[in-house]
Amino acid sequence: MGRKFDTPDKGRHLFPSQTSHSTAILLPQPITWGEFANIHPFVPLDQAEGYQKLFRQLERDLCEVTGYDSISFQPNSGAQGEYAGLAAIKAYLNSKGENSRTVCLIPKSAHGTNPASAQMAGMKVQVVEVDKDGNTDLAHLKALVDKHKANLAAMMLTYPSTFGVFEEHVREVCDLIHANGGQVYLDGANMNAQVGLCRPGDYGSDVSHLNLHKTFCIPHGGGGPGMGPIGVKAHLAPFLPSHPVVPMHSVNSSSSLGTISAAPWGSSAILPISWAYIKMMGAKGLLHASEVAILNANYMAKRLESHYKILFRGRKGFHAPTMSWPVAGTLMIEPTESEDKAEMDRFCDALLGIRQEIADIEEGRMDSRINPLKMAPHSLACVSSSAWDRPYSREHAAFPLPFIRPDSKFWPSISRIDDIYGDQHLVCTCPPMEVYESPYEEKRASS
């Protein structure tokens, strides 16, 4: 498996618009110990005192990092955390008799899951425009707030935004929402650019989710498992998730929003990873990681700016670290602090090489249809085939840059897939219903 797939030990991995670290090999080891791994999530609490201590310590550390007052570990993903946070807001507003507040404002620069979470929470989404620098358009925001102030429930912000910009007016935005009866949900997908530098709870946010499987080092290969705990200010704490089987002494079950996942503390078996990461890094280490992540992003932007257009930098020219496609025709590349300069230089050299291949097509030096760029990736079977009729060399196909050599190259197992053709020509591979019929059903039907 390790040879077949490209893995972080072979080179850099870029996760779209959500800050993912490379995880030290040491960190996941405790989750293989029986004391953590072989315990049922519904076990009586007096038989899981070690876990309870870990929950308390990790909650305290995360509150210190974020400026919130309470944490719920129940959400199993960032998106589930979004839903839980919005449900807590809704429960809070309902407790005040403000059931009519159902409008949720979401900027175009927000994380992609935000609108779906708001819809699931029963809210009506209103989209806020962004200005030329990638910030929330304050004039449009004020107009929407004024229009919906009687029904305003919340605003969802991603900070730094999915455009890679630190919202310059984040405090003003939060104050505006609060002044009109709403709550602020701050998406924590890009929290890595804040840890140790600023705290959402200090500049006006009421609730956030934290992607422990990204910002706090839980591996996220294959899409899981995840942990998306939510942090809240004190006024939302009574509405955090509860559980019908396991008593959660820190949660008021009478006011709770209810249960949003099967286990009371979510995927608790992986929490030792984040606990160990925070303890090993310490406050200074966490701060340094955020600083290096932002430095790395700006270093890459500087190296590439004369060859590629950098879409958003913010007014002062800084670009926050977050590879994605929030704007059509763009990539958002997120190096984080996990990459050293040599690895970032190799990545930049690869992008510059791709830009040269584009120029070769633009200037007629390479065929517009059959060229290294459009025919990539080149598998081992492809470049070693006895039939080679392409207008460029096998060596260029396999080793386009000096640092790509046979002893270190990762070979893709297949060439390019025609995704558009596949999307337009769906083939159902589902077995017919007859496959599910038992012999008894056949006899009964014939009798």
C-alpha cells in the first residue's frame, strides 16, 4: 500500500482550505494501547477515570487556545461541529423566545460546508459579497443586516477566510451582528493561522469548531476519523450536546440541544493524539508553528508571484496559509509549518515547470492537444511501453525536473482519467433486485 499510494513520507501533501499538519510518528502510538483502544464509549464513568482526566485537561487547553469557556467533544467532524454550533445558537435564541430568528449570513469567502450546515440547522442562508481584497464587503453586510435584523440568527465567518485573507474588520463584523441580536459562528478550519497569535473568543466570536484532525495533528488520511469539537462562550454552554445513555456532568440535559453523535465524547479514542501534541509543543511551540505556517505561505507566494497571479493577499499584502478551489480557475495552496524550505522549493520548482509547459503550448513549441501537461500523469507502464508516438521524450514525461530521479520518483498507477466523460456517461453497477431474493421468496411466489 505504501508503495502504491503517495504518502506524506514521500513528499508534501496539500489539504484544501483546512490546515493539516504532518503528524509525528510518536503521537498516534498511545491510541494503540489497550487502555485507550479497548474500552467501550458507554462504559461507567468510574471505570474510565483516565479518559475523564484527559477530557478535562484537553478542554482546559483548548479553551486557553481559543478564548472560549466550554468545549463539547461530541461532534465527529468539522461539518458536524458546524451543525452542533448552529443548533446551540438556535437553542439559545429559542430559550429567549426569539424563535423567529432564522437568517444566517455567510460570506462568499466562507468554508464550503457552511451553507449546508446552516440549512440542516433550519436556517435560511443569505450570501454576503466580498471586496476586491477578499474581505467581507462591509457595505453589503450592513445592508443585509438592516434588512434581516428582526430575523437575524447568526453569521458564519471563516478566519482566515477560504480566500486566504485575515478579515481586517473582524471585530467590527462581530459587533455589528451582536448589535442586531445575532450570534457569530467562526469556522475553525483555518485555525492553524491563529493558534498562539489570537483567540476567536477575544475578538467577538460566540462559537467555533476545531478540527483536531487537522490543526491539532490527528492524521486525516483516507478521510477520517475526525474530531470537530465546538468551543462556546459561557452563554451558549447550557445548550451543548448531551447524551441519553452516559451522564455528562458538565452538561445541563434540560437545556441541551440534544445528541448529535452516537458516543458522548465523539471519537474519543483519538483524543490522546491532540492531548500529546499540545503538551509536547507547549505555548511557545504552538505560537511558533502558526508563525512558520504563515511565513511558509508568504514565501511560496513570493516565489510564484511573477509567474502566477496571486488572487487575494489582503490590503497589506499578507496571504494566510490555506490547495483548494474556492474561486473558479484557481488553486489555494496550504503549506503549513510542516514543510521545510527544501520541500517548498521543490514544490515551487514543479509549479514553475508547469508554467513553462503552459508557455510552450501558448508559444507554439508544443502541440496544443498532445503535450506533457495535458497527457500527465505518465505511469510507468506508459513511459516503458514499446509504442511511444508522442512529440516529447520519455525522459521529459517521466523526469521533467532535475530532482525527479528513478530511485525517488513516485509512479502513479494510472494515467489521467476522463472525469468529464465519466460524469456524463453514468453506468449503474448495482445488482438487480433478483439477487436479493431468497429461495423461500421464490417458492412462495410460484405457489
